[in-house]
Amino acid sequence: MLLLLFAVTANAIDVTVIDKASDATTYGALSGTTFTTNDASGLSGLTVSGSSVLGTTPTSFAYGACLSLTSTSSGTVTISAPDGYIITGYSLLARSNTYRVSYTLTPAEGGSAQETSTTGVTLSATGLSTQTTSFTYSASEANSFYIPSLTVTVVSATSTLVNVTYNLYNDDDLSTIVATETKVQEEGSEVAIPAGMVNATYFTYQTTGTIGSEDCTISVVRTPKDDVVFPFSRVTNFKSYYLETARGFLGTSGSQMVSTNGTSFTKSQFAIVYYEGKYYLYSVSDAKFVTATAQPALTTTGSEAAAFDFEATDAPFFFISTGGLGVNMASGYYTTENSSVASGIVINSYTTRDPGNQYVIHEGDDFDPTNAIAMLTDRTPYFEALNELITNAETIIGTALGQYSKSATYDEALASAKSVYANSESTISQLTDAANTLSDAVSAGELNMPQPNTFLRIRSAQGANAYLKAAAASSRMTVTTTADKSTIFLLTLSGKLVAYTNGIAINNVREIGTLAGDASSFTVVEALNGGLGQYSLGATFNGDTNYLYSTGVDGSNADRNTYNTSFINNNSFTLEEVTELPFTISAAGQATLSLPVAWKVPAGVTVRKATRAHDNLLTLEDADVTAVAAGEAVVLVGTPGEYTIELADEGEVLGSVLTATELGGSAVAAETKAYVLALQGEEVVFALLADDDRNIASFKAYFVLEDTGNTDAPQYLLLDDVTAIGSVQTAAPAAQSAYDLQGRRVSTFRPGIYIVNGQKVLVK
């Protein structure tokens, strides 16, 4: 779409196409249309045509584009002057409707393209002196490239042409050229500032010099309009300001910063307080400073106030950041987990310049900075913060999880911090420097990593700091604030995380898998974006590294993500080593156990090892030990109930012939004669594993009967407990329960050996 505005000077005519006109009837269809001046200059017949471009009503596509690419292939725009005129130059501003789209512009010979910001490319072509010229363009996505302004300069073919160089200056710095551009004009024509130099919304312009019969230079001085602050050196402690982007103004609501973007919020005045070489944002109406949290909050504590940088971009815009993170005004609303306010403001690592983080500073009312600076100069919070850091530093150095090894600079930094803290005359800078140095010395040490075969609780560093909780097989993990058995996981040698409560490993990064099924192999690293002593846990999913993710809200689901700015905090966890395991002995009075670490025998529990199988019996013997070695598979006997097993550094090797299940669960082959502890009636036996369920959970034990070629394996093995069975008797007593050596229950006896009431009996 084209709106033609003509500025006619002598025989030189600038034909300008813009997209901000309120009168839509002045637009015309682009391709093949002839444009005529509307000011009695007499010029008519200028044509602009193009391929792969749109030219309809102003509302037919976003951004009010005059020319818009409709395909991803290259397009060409051709400009033709009427007879008797030549084109001496043209300039245009090209933009992409998303920063992700790449595009190129190729000007006619003598033209140039200049990247002025990430939101637009200004292209100026000069020295053409032809009746017809063109430029080409391309973009990587259809409907993504548009041209909001186009100016064409034409003069009489009989004119004498000169090169006019325009130099742009800021009004307070006439020694530095901000931009320069040369265009061809007719001798004696009036000064006409190139369109690419002009931003009439925020600046006024004044020129010095005239155009004669020779090449010349024109000085252009731009002056910010009355309320626009540029350059940043004009900011003072004695004024307040309004901060504006194309998406709205900054404001405040309650205890946080908000925006006027699509909400009922109103703009607020902020002071930009300069103190000790740093700039701070101060809400005038709230009498509070802005913090550097992801959702910008307000504080009356000077030590919590964030120091902001103001980086000049495309005048008069500034990019505002703190600690490398940008202050961004979202195109939608940003709502925090702990607040229902849809603020539209977030501080994050997104730094690409776009309409949401290009700020114009408008001057507001006078401001008295006395109280604000008093907040910044109050040293009490700084002393308190340094003392807390000293305490934390002394406790975070050690060998436990969440602690660090001692760096080479730690001792010196700690001593210096203590000295600064002890001096009541220490300045804020000294206190801050000491804290930063000590913090750096702590983080320079190596964070202790969990060793393989360590039992852990994995606790979110966010929200309510809830623990990961194992779910049923093939289910998403949840999180809970209750540190029970379901929150204990074993980190194995291969990086599996096995749930202690059901013996199943985590798969797909976030889910409890299936017994003996696929399992994720995790790598534990220092938190990608967390605090001291925190961790991130990553594993491969669909070919990418994904990290465990949790908001820490009690009852919410665990999740996974590839690390990006959308999840900047929720990948962080603390790890708590578990040294005591809950253990249950059921009503059977016996249970199997195998652990990959040594452990101590609980009081009231007897450990029994299996030594051999014979005559459909499995012999168990008491093991008189206080601790059992890692990997031993045993039977525990005790009164039914709950016990606590304390882990140990070492234990006794028993040589039990039971087999420990694999970590994550064992899938027992169909041909293997495997037996598991079970109740057969009232008797505890080792029962043959069923054909339709060959999986055994982690931390259990089972017995494999040697294959002797006999395919008729007994259905169960009776326990030949040599410490509990008395002497062989020669007569059968009255029997409450009796079994032959094949495990069959009997009521009458022939000569032979039977198990009667738990005792071996010989009947003659």
C-alpha cells in the first residue's frame, strides 16, 4: 500500500511512502499504479511496481506494511520516473515482524544497506541518475518482511546534479557524527534531510548549510523533544521519569513492577538514582527500589535494590538490564507463581532488542533524592548480609552434599570478610566487595557430587521446596513436602535413579518406568541457574538433554525440559543423602533384602543366609553379624512391623547363595527356575516364580535352582532352617501342618522325612 506525500523543491521532488497516515483513501494499489503529485508541481507518471508483494488496504495485514513479501522467494520492486525526469536516489526502511526471520536487501548500484537496529534495516541508494531503478529483497518466511517507508527522489533530466552529504549530530555533542548519508540533488535545491535520519516522533531537526552548484555538506542537529531524555548523560537525581516501550509504560502495583500493556494499570514515575557509580530504579509513588528478581519486586531495603545498566541502542531507545538480564515487557501477561497479578514485566536472559525492551525515557516531575539515597547508605543491611554470608561460607565448606571443597582463595577471603565485618566504620562498598570476594571464593571450590550407589532425597529449590515422589509404574512423579519412604531414590553406578519404595527406575527423565524396563541415565551437575549448593539432573530424552524440572509446589507434577529461559529457575534442586532406610517385615515374619551398600542389622532382627538347596529344601543359617556387606542377598526374620536400617561403611561378607535383584528390577528368563519368598498357607516358603510375571523389584533377593535336566521343578522350596528345626524324631506327632519333601501337604504318613509344624520329622 502506498501513501504518496510530495515535498517539491525547485525541480527536485521527494515522493515519500509511509504507513502511519490516518486517511486510508490516500493509499493505492502497488503493482502497476501511476502516482501523481497533489500539489500542482506538474509531475505525474511516477510508477512503482513489484513482484511477490502486497498492495491492498492498510488493514489487510499486520504492521500496516506498504510492501509485504508474500513468499519466501526473492522479490523485486521497480521504480520508474516519467519522461524528462531521472531518479537520483531512494531510501527505505525494511523490517521483519519477528526477530527470528532473516532477510536481505540488495540496492541498486550506488546504494547501501545499513543495519540500524535489530528491528529494522535502513537502505539508501544514491548516485543513480537513471529513469528506472530497482531493489531486490528476500526473507526466510512468507508474510514476515515489510517496508513501512519508501522515499524516491526525482529531478529534471536537464538539471545539474551535486552530491550532498548530510552529517547528523546530537545537539549537545557537535564534535561526533552520529550518522552520515550522501544523496544526489539538483543544484540550488532546498535542503532535504534523508528520511532514514529522521525520527520525528522523538526529535526535532535543524540544518546548517545550503546547496549550491558544487558538492557540499549539510550539518543536521537533532534535539530531543521537550520530555525525551537523550543521551543518558541528561539523567539527573533531581528528576523523575516515565519509562516507555512500544508495548506500554512501566508502572507499579502492590509490591511489584507492572506495565500498562493491555491492563488497567497506569504508568508510574521512576527516579533513576545515581549512587557510588551505579544506577537504581526507584518508584516515586511507592518510595521503594526495584529488585532484580525474575518478577521485579519493590523493596525499602537498599541492599536488595538492583543496580541497572542503561545501554543506548537506536536513538532515543535504551536497553535496561541488571546483571546481564534484560527488563522485558511481555507481549502477553507474565504472572508469578505466588501472585495473581498479570504484570507484563519480567527480568530474564532475553536480550534480543525488540519492541518489548527498547525503552524511551520521558522526563517527569522534580524529585528530591534524599530519602532514596538514605536507603542506599544505610549500612545495617550490608553488615547483616555479610555476617550471614560468613556463617553460610563456614558451613558450606565440607565433604557433604551441597557443600564445596575449599578453594585456594577461600581462607584469605574469609579472613578478610571477618575483618571488614568487625570494623564498624566499613563502607557499603567495602562490605559489598568483601561479600562478593567471599562468595566467589566459595563458588570457586568444587561442589561435592553424589557418589554412585548413594540413597538420596531430591528436593526442589523452588516454591515449597517439595521432594520428588515416586509414583506407580508408568506414571509421572509428583512432589511432596512429606519426606517419607516414597521420596528416597538410589543413584546407581550407571546413573539410574531407582525409587526405594517400589524398586523401579525413572525413565523419560520425569516418570517412574516399569520393573526391569528402560531407565534414564542421569548426569548430576552444579545447578544451571541456581544458588550455592544446588544441582541440576539431566538425561537424554528424544535425542536431547532434558533436565528434571519442578515448581516445588506441593502435589504438583514433576516435569522435564531442555534448558532455556522459560524454565530458568525450576531446574535447581538440593540433594539430601539418606543414611537410614525404613524397612517393613510383614505378617509372614520374614523378608528378603539386598542393598548395594553395607548396612547395620536393626535390633530385634535376625539375618539368615541361604547356603544350599537339597531335597526340595532351602537351607538357611543364622548369621551372627552386626553389619552386612554391600550386595549380599539375605532373609531378615523378626516380629512383623517397621524397622530402620542404618547404612554402614562396611559389613560382613556372608556368601549367601540367594541372588540380589538388579537395580531397576530383574527380568528373570523363562527357563530360569527362580524362587521368591512367599506364604504357602501358613508356611513361609520360596515359591517358583510364575510364568506370567518374571520381574522382581530392586532391593529384593531370590533363589535360582540349578538346572539338573529335570524339567519338573518343585512349586516351592521348604525352608530347612538348621537353627530352628530340632532333632530328627522317629515318630510323627499330632500334626497341625505337615508337608512332604516335594512341598505337598499330607495328613497321613508313610516312612520318610516330613516337615511337621516347622520341624524335620523322620517317620519309620
